[in-house]
Amino acid sequence: VCKLLLHDSVKIGHDDGRMWDEADLVAAMDRIELINYHQVLSHKGIRFWCYNAGHVLGAAMFMIEVGGVRVLYTGDFSRQPDRHLLGA
């Protein structure tokens, strides 16, 4: 889904205000790493994992832990189940 959305944004963007082009999109696809909900990853002492946000298909909230302090990062979530998604 990400590739389709980014490709579409390249097509509809304006040349003078475009932040990326098709070459940037292709390069970015090689850097995307899929992770599962609740899968804990670590990088340079920072641990993070994601939870289902229950808002849109594939939306996730990220728990980030640094030095024992946890912060939940989310743009939006829903606790109510929908006909196509469970609540968060």
C-alpha cells in the first residue's frame, strides 16, 4: 500500500513543490523494513515496538523506550471496533 500511495503522490505533485521524484521512491522502497505488531526492535539503546491503532488498515502506534522511559507515539487511534478493524 505504501508504494502505491507514494507513487500516486509523485504523479499528482507539482514539479516546483515536489519533495521527491520517482527515483527517490524506488530508493526508499529498498529501505522499508516490515515489522509485526508487538515485535520488539532495538537500535543504539532505543527499544521500540508497535500496536494496532485500530483506526485505518495498517495504522500503528509506536511505543518507544529510552533509558527505561516509555512514550507512546500515535497520531490517531480508535478503541471502537469497526466492521473491518478491531479497536486498539
